[in-house]
Amino acid sequence: MDPYAVFFKVLILVAAGLVILAAFPVATRPIERAGEFFALLLLSTVGLMLLVSSTELITIYLSLELSSLSLAFLATYRKEDLKSTEAGLKYFLLSVMSSAILLYGMALLYGLTGTTRLENIAQVLSQGVSPAVLLALAMLVAGFGFKLSAVPFQMWTPDVYEGAPTPITAYLSVASKAAGVA
């Protein structure tokens, strides 16, 4: 716990609270699915909050996947709308591919440094970098670039933002980006 992590956790919680307020009419339209909407939103919020305070590669990956899978399911909440289904499927498939690249980069970085803790990795890398370390870091940047929808990994963003319910689009554009930056 440090002030940096607390700031981003509060930002994520405020975004989640505002999305819950804005999403109430959307989430309760098919009343029998309202519980799953809010449960997935809260699971995603927990994943993003864990991501902000993670100091180890395994925890980073698990929290990132918890939030990504929840967000992919939330993007398809309007099952009767084909755009929503397409958005969720596109987000899910591209998220899986970027997660594979990210996980491979983390595994390569672990193999080269012998540790999963970020401060220990920084100590090992301060002694010098090899081309294999640069490859591992490039894979990490590509994986996180997708999650942030940074150029050139932003190809999923317009379709998902168009197909997802508006409150989920707001949550995707604020909370997930804030956690990725943190």
C-alpha cells in the first residue's frame, strides 16, 4: 500500500460507482440477468484494484485476466444485439492472444532473471540487458499495449466501444486504462 496505489484504487472505485449508477437501467432490463451484470462489474473492479498494487509478475497476470474476462463478458451483455455479441467476441479473442504474448514475455523474463518480483527484476536488469531481455520487454509492452489500446494495438477499440453497453464503454475507457497505466 502506497499513496500511488491508493490514488488509482480510489479512481477505479469512483469509476465503478458511477458506472453502477449509470448502468442501473441497462442492467435491470432483463431483470433475471441483473445480478450477473453487477457481479461481473465488481469482479472486474477487484481485478483492476489488484493490478494497481501488484508487485509480482504472477499477480499482475492473474489480476489482469480477472478484469479482462469480466470485461469481455460485460461487452456482450446485450445478447440480442449482434453488435454487442461481435464486440465481446472480438475483445475476448484479441484479449486471449495478447495475454498469451504477455505471459510468454513474463515467462521469458522470469527465465532470464530468476525472479518474478518487480524490484528484483529491476536489480538484475540494472546490471545489463541482453537481446533476449529486450524481446521479453517487447512482449510485455505489446501485451499491455493491447490492454491500454495504445497504438498500434488499438484495432479492437472502436468495435468494442460501439457494441458494448454505454456504461461498460465508459468503464472500459476510464478504469481499465487507469489500471493499465498504473
